[in-house]
Amino acid sequence: MEYLTVHSPILIVAVPLLAAFITPLISRIGNKFRDTVNVSLLSFVTFLIVILTIDIYANGTRVYTLGASVPELALPENYMVPVRIMFQVDGISIFMGLTTTVVALAALVYSLQFVKNETGQDRFYSLFMLLYVGMIGLEFTGDMFNLFVFLEILSIAGAGLASYRVNMADAVEGGFKYIIISAVSALFVLFAIGILYSEYNLLSIAALAHSMQFTTLDLIALALLAIAFVMKLAGVPLHMWAPDTYAVAPAGITPMIYTSSAASMYALYRVTFTLYGGHFDTTAIGWVVIILGVLSMFIGVMMAIHQTDIKRLMAYHAISQSGYMLLGVGVGLAVLTDPVALANYGRDAMNGGIFHIINNALYKGMLFLTAEAIFFRIGTRDLNKMGGLGHNMKWTTIFFIIGALAISGIPPFNGFASKLLIYESVFRFNPLLSIIAMFVSLVTLASFTKVFYSAFTGPEMPAFKEVREVPRSMLIGMGIMVACIIFFSIFPGLVVDTIVAPATDALIDQASYINGVMGAVP
Amino acid sequence: MSVLTYGYAVWSPIVWLVVLLVLAAIVLYVRSRGQKRYKKGTAQTDIFISGIQVPPAEQRHVPAHNIYWGFFEALKGFYNTMMRPHTGIINDYILWLVAVMVVTVLVLVMVI
């Protein structure tokens, strides 16, 4: 077990990478064999994530240096700075890893039946695993260049998967838009990394944070990094690609692409808190994040309620919910240099924002799956053409109701717990922001009431008389997420104390991250 | 484990669930005291609209684009403004990226 714990950071990346490349080969043996191998390997990775989580919460940050005689040895002999490829997994990294893995496992199980009759399944599963590798690598990496590499991996795999259903013209268009915005964002990230490397000769995040001088060039690099990640996480006004891509991606992939946006949000937090935080007044960048969050919340929800395509509606809600996360963590960032405000409400606001990441990944991911379950059975995403589906798709209806109540912040669901933390703590920072957040929740409820009424209620339509519930593996995929939602709803205290608060503390405590690599280096 | 405690308040979903269960019990009790002459599958359950012939199922369901019609009508100006930047053209999306980038660089360099 000790061996597995020590090597888990690399195994969590290497095992799905191996799965991605062996998938086309094992597909030749049989589809069932390939599916079994993929589910088994991802379950094994989930197990590794769990033991790494336990280890990190017990012993603190884990560093894994590739090529070192001992993996924990970040600095090579006679070197003052780290030069090797390195994973540095702290509270926030493992929190994101846990979120990503739960969503990936549910999405993989859901996809088994969904793509059963499609062509190119081996490529689908290869890209699926590569997308997972991109996300988890981005969350675990300890250096800026590999952050760029993993960002590229997730972007390319995501674009391939978004356009998987090439028989649908809008799928190809959605994939094309995704790769273009991802490539341009990644170029800005690379440019920023180039600026930092030319100044400091360093790529390690910890070493860069340790050496940061806050020159004008550093601030330009910060703007390049922050806005590139905001584009990837689809924050308003850089959100327009998201509905075009989310709406057309196959079932199982939409939650994954959405979770990859959450990974970009993690990258934004890592840059603003760890790379730049602690040395300068973060109020200005905090307010930039808050304004982007409020715009995302408000415009996202107002656009969502207007939609009649169920997946575009949910995509706009995804943008709106990202706003809550930006708002909560933005308030923490704005008061980062004020210890009293941070202790009074900044840390709670961050807890709320970070708790909302995992909550939203679960219920938003599940809602995307219910939308695709409807599309799978009736072949349309148009709400105007739906009605009475609750008569024949009872499980999907129940799952939808749970997801809709959770996302609308109705007690006792988990969405309420994270939103309550955000409302109350943000109110102390600026009451107007909190009022806007509550209004957005009301419109969210109205919007999902519209979906529920249009799709599930009403008389049984003659056209849908033969419609049946979706296959079992798709129900199991949704069921995994519902089980997590219910658990998180009943035990919010446990979740916040054990995984959310350590993630928040990891972001606030920049010195601990730096010391994890630089040790006693002055 | 169930109670979420933070600086100034607490949230206990278990208490909420208990209250919901008590309310559900009261509702069920009141319902059980009601009329018992209801018969499923008889004319009692047929739709009655002042004697008008009931339209077929697909015509009885209000389509999604009619829901909240008044809300959208009142906010027509807002929605027209909002729709304008959502062109669906990738070149415009990239222009937005560049514009926001420039504004952020200026804000950071001038404020900090």
C-alpha cells in the first residue's frame, strides 16, 4: 500500500494514458472486453485517488519528481531550483482530482450503452481517456510548461469528442469552435509562460512564486494567463463558444468537457493565489474575478431561461453556475491581504465557491446526462417538441427533479449548502453581490421549472407512446451522480470539513506550496 | 457530520428533512379525512373545459417558447441587446478575447 501511495501521483496519470493507447488494440479482441478493461482501469484510478486523498489530508502536500532517485526529492543535488518534471498535489489539487474522477467514472459507465451502436468506438474511448489525462495532469502538475501541455491534451481530446457525431453538422462546428478557442487560449498561456521563463529562467510554479518580482511584464503575464483560463472556463463575456460545444457533444462527454472547464478554473485559482498571491495587493485582480463572476451568473441565467434547446439551456446554466464559483473565490482573493476580513468572511466565501465546484460538477453533469437520455430516446433537443415524457421515463424524471432542485439551491440539497455559504459571506463583503446571486437562483428555478413542465409533464404524447426508459448502464451512470448528490446534501458539514476546507487552505497558504518544493532555500 | 457550521450560522439538512416529514404526515392525514367518492377511470376523471371538446394531447401541452412569454416580452430590449454579440461566428469570439485581455492588462498595470 505504501508503494501505491508514494507512486499514486504518476500512476493516476499513467494508467489512463496507457488505457488511451491500448484501447484501439484491445478493441480488436472485442468491444465488451475493451469496455471491461476501461471501466476496471478507471475504477483502479479512482481507488488510487482515494488513497492519495487520505494521504494528503493526513500528511500534507505530496511531491512526485520524475527521474529523481527518491520521488519526493524536488531539488536535484547541487541545484538551487527544481528542473525536473514534477507533480505537486496539495489540498486543492486532490479536491479537483476527486471531482474529475467521480464525473469521469459516471460518464464512462453512462457512455457504454450510449455509443454502443456508433462507429469509431475505439477512438471515442481513447479520446475519453486522454481527456481525463489532460484534466488530471493539469490539476496535479507542479510546473507551468506541463500545465500548458496538459491543457493542450485536454483541448485536443475535448474537440475530438465534441465533434464525435460527425453525421451532425453542428457537432463538427461545435468541435471546430472548441479547438480554435482552446488553441488561441493555449497560445496566450504559452506566451505568458515564455515571459516568466525569460525573466526568471524557471518553470516550477513553486520556484516562480518564490522568485516573483511583480514587474510590469509579470502583470502582463498574469492578465494573459487569467483571461486565457476565463475563456476556457467560459466566463462571460468569453462564454459564447460553450453553448455551441456543450449542446452537440455526445452524452457522457458534455459533463467531461464541463469538468475540464472546472479544471481551467482550478488553473486560474492556482495562478492567482499560488503563483502571484501573497506578495501584492490582490484586490484589483479579486475584483476582476468578482465582476466576471457576477456577469457570468446573471447573463448566463438570463440567456438560459430564453432557450428552447434543452442542452443549450443547460450550457448557459453551466456558465451561470461558474459565476458562483468565481464570485466566492473572487471575494477570498479580494481580501487575501486583509487577515481580519479573510478570517471573518473571505475563507467562508472561498469554501462556498470551492464546495460549489464539486456540487455543480455532480448535478450539472447529471442534468446533462438526463438531457442526453431524452435525446437518446426521442431524437430531438427541442423543448417545443417534447411533453409527457415522465409517463415513460420515470427514473430519468426523478433524476432530473433531484438535479433541478439541487442546481436551483432548494434545501436540503447540496446546491443550497454551497450557495448559502456564498450568500452569507459575500453579503458581508458587498450586499448587492449577494442579492444578485439570490436573484440568479430564483431565475434558475424558473428555468428548470420550464424544462420540467415542457419535457416531463402534460398528457402522454402519441408520438412518444413507444418511448421507453434508457438502458441500465445509462441509469447507473446517472445513479452514481445522484448517490453523490444525496450524500453531499445530507452531510455538507463532513464534506466541507474534510475536503473543501483543506482545499481552501491550500490556496490561501502559498508559503506551504512553495516550501513543499523549495524547502529551506532562501 | 451533517451540520455545516461557519462563522455566523449553521445549516442542518437533517432538521430540514424532519420538518418535511412532519409536514408530509400532516398533509397525508388531512388528505385521508377528505372525500372518498373518487373513482379512478370513470367520467369523474375526464377533462372538462366548460363543455368544449377537449383537444388532442399534443395540442393541450403548452410548448416551451410560450412559457414566460410576458417576461420575455417585457425584457425584449434586453434580449435584443444580448442576442447581438451571440453571433455564432468564431472570429467574433476571438475578438472578445482580445478585447477583454487588453482591458485586463490595462486595469492590472494601471491599478497595481
